[in-house]
Amino acid sequence: MAEETLTITDNRTGRRYEVPIRNGAISATDLQKITSNGSGSGLLSYDPAFLNTASCRSAITFIDGERSILRYRGYPVEELAEHSSFLEVAYLLIHGEMPDPTQRQQWVDAITHHTLLHENIKKLIDGFHHDAHPMGILVGTVGALSTFYPDAKDIFKEESRRLQILRLIAKMPTLAAFAARHAVGMPYAYPDNDLSYAGNFLNMMWKATELKYEPNPVLERALDVLLILHADHEQNCSTNVMRAVGSAHADPFSATAAAAAALYGPLHGGANEQVLRMLGEIGSINRVPEYVKRVRSGELRLMGFGHRVYKNYDPRAQIIKKVADDVLAVTGRSPLLDIALELERVALADDYFIKHRLYPNVDFYSGIIYAAIGFPVEMFPVLFAIGRTPGWLAQWQEGLLDPEQKIARPRQVYTGPPERHLPGIRAAKAGAGTSAG
Ligand code: CMC
């Protein structure tokens, strides 16, 4: 028996139950023993959006929304954003510790070695319509990679998992950049293994006829920081999908495609794209109050504001604001930033936002930075997906190896009609009932 327990009295029957509390949680299955009149299937907990339900134990990411804390494997995200690279953070998320210099070198070399795509994937991308959304291309092609790597099905072999993790982290930027170049009809630019992860991505996005692409170091670093800030966020919508698909023992390429599909939604990774569209729609600083009024009336949501977990401020948004200054010092000030700053100022002083505890989230400024670097808005959720890939993979692997996990299969509270029958069958049943007397 655990040291801490909860006593529940069922007022329907007057019976009392004692359930253990472990790590601040009761087990929902312990409620099954609570039945009315000793029959039925036992009490369920009803939580349609997992507002207060832990679906796993996890040692990867810690969030305290009230105190605006975000830590990967115990390290504050602010520290990682300032002092480490995205690939080091990816290593940390997957392995649990920061790499030593040798591990770091091997990890970076291995990922660099896997950046190329099978040429048939290029043909697949060619088949998409010219105006296909790059996130749709990413979802389709990352799923298609599972057919190129049937060994990915060996999910319980450590060496296979390691290989697929390397492949996925390495190939996501290549898929993303190829998808972007397809949209503008440019030939695909192959990875340059001399460059950093972020630098190579900029190369694959924008290399034209020059022999060697040289990324701007400020933009390269800004992109790396943004990837770090997106690398994991515990049990968010897409990670929950990654774990759920993984729990059915699907290969990690298929699970990543499913997670990326969840991220595509405008309430999740699609929000940064919506922020830019919203700022464009507002158009000028003097139209900000009118827009906020429409939000207050319930007509619109302010994209890039609010978070399920952070109720004071999103720590990532604060770091991003600083990165935005660095980037705009290189690219030139954006009128959209002025609108965003005014929107933030007006919203934070407004009763509606104060009452609902709505603050800028990670997506509010990230879109402005991406736009300043030169990414088209359609690429914003794709950039989020590249950053989130190590987190998805760390969570997938943790779920797979957790002896307490099984195939994810929630319960439901049935609210439909009781048993009934089609007309002909009803008459026959009634007849049978009569003759039976
Ligand atoms: N603008 C206006 N009102 C809002 C907003 C917003 N952005 N967000 C929440 N509210 C209101 C909402 O109308 C509701 O009001 P009421 O209680 O009066 O009906 C209340 O605040 C609670 O909203 P909710 O939808 O129940 O909150 P949630 O925790 O389910 O939603 C959210 C969180 C992020 C989906 C939501 O805040 C939202 O839609 N924000 C805009 C989209 C966005 O920026 N998403 C990116 C999230 S950060 C990146 C990520 O993790 O994916």
C-alpha cells in the first residue's frame, strides 16, 4: 500500500474506498472497483481533452505553467537556448544526458551522414501540385519513408531505433527544404555536410548558383535557438499522437507522420502561420484596438496568445523576443513587428486577456523571425516540426520501453440510444415475443 491514499465515499451506496496516491496521482483504473449496487462496469473518469489526466510517466520535459518553467531533462530551456546547439539538445532529449565532446562529435557526424534522401522521394515530391502546402508534403513524405526503411519495424531492437532516430532528425530538414523549393519551382539543393544543422537547412532552402552557400551566422544561430525552443513540450497534442500511434507498435516514420499531421492544425503548430496572416490582416498599428475589440466579443481568437499550460507567460516567448531583435538588426525592422508589439501592449492591458490569463505564446514572435529570415508563411509549421522531431522521438522511445504502457485506448461515456431494431426485425421480435406469451 502506498503511503499516501485517498478515501472516496460513494454516496449512491454509502461504500468507502481507499485508493493509493503515487507521484501526486491516483490511478484511474482504481476507480473501476467503485460500482453502484455492486454491478456495472465501475466508475470512469471523464476528461475529454486530458485536462487533468496524466497519460504516462515521463522523465523528459518538466513544465510548471504557473511559474513559467520549462526544463528538458532538468536543464532550464533558457540555459540550453543560450549555451547549447539544437543537436546537443536533441542528444539530451533522446539520451537523457548532455553529450561529452566525443559523443557530441559522433552524434553530429552520424546525423550529418543521414541527411540525404532516396532519389525516389524527390520524384514523390515532384508529384505534388505546385501549390501543395509544404506541411502536407512533409506529412506525406515522412510517412512514405517508412516504405524505404522496412527495418524501422524492428522497434524493439535498440540499434534499429537508434538508426531511425538518426535518419528522422537528419532527413526532416531535407524533406522540408525540398517541399519549399518544389513550391517555387527551384531545383532541389542537396545537403552540405560542412555546415551546421541550421546552416545546412538555410543552404538547402536558398542555395542558388553559387558554388558554396554561406549562411549568415546571426540567422543561423537564431534558427538553431528557435529549434531548441520547439524541441519538446511534454504531452502536447502532437506528442500525444506520437505516443498513441507508437503504442500500437507502428514504425517511427508512420508515427512521426501522424504527429506532424496533428501539428499541422491551426490550434497547435499551425498557429505561427495564423499569427502572420493575422498581423497582415490588421495591417497597421491604429487598427489594433478595433481588432482586440473583435477578439473580446468572441468573434475571433488572438492567434499566438493563450496556452493550455502557461497561465502567466510562456518562457519561450521571452527568449524569442530577444532573438527577434537580433534577427531584425540584420534583416531590417519589420512593420509586422510594430503591429505585434502594439497588439501585445493593448492585449496585456485589456480586462478580457487579464481575466482569461492570456499571454503571448511561443508562436507569437517566431513567425515574425521566420518571415524576416525569408521563410514563406506556409513553412512555419514545417519549421516547428523539424524542431519537435527529437522530442517526438524521445517520447516515442520512452513510451515504447515503459512496462506500464499498453496500446492507447481511451474509454467513452456512451450517450446514444439504448438497444433498438430495424422495422422488419422489430415486428418479428414482437411476434416472437407474443407467441412466447
Ligand atoms: N484569444 C481569445 N480568447 C482566447 C484565446 C485567444 N487566443 N485563447 C483562449 N481564449 C479564451 C477562450 O475563448 C475561453 O474563453 P471562455 O472561458 O470565456 O469561453 C478561455 O480563454 C479558455 O480557452 P480554451 O480554448 O478553453 O483554452 P485551452 O487551454 O483549451 O486552449 C489554446 C489553449 C492554445 C488552444 C488557445 O489559447 C488558443 O486557441 N490560442 C490561439 C492559438 C495558438 O496560439 N496556439 C498555439 C499554442 S502554443 C504552441 C503549441 O503548443 O502548439
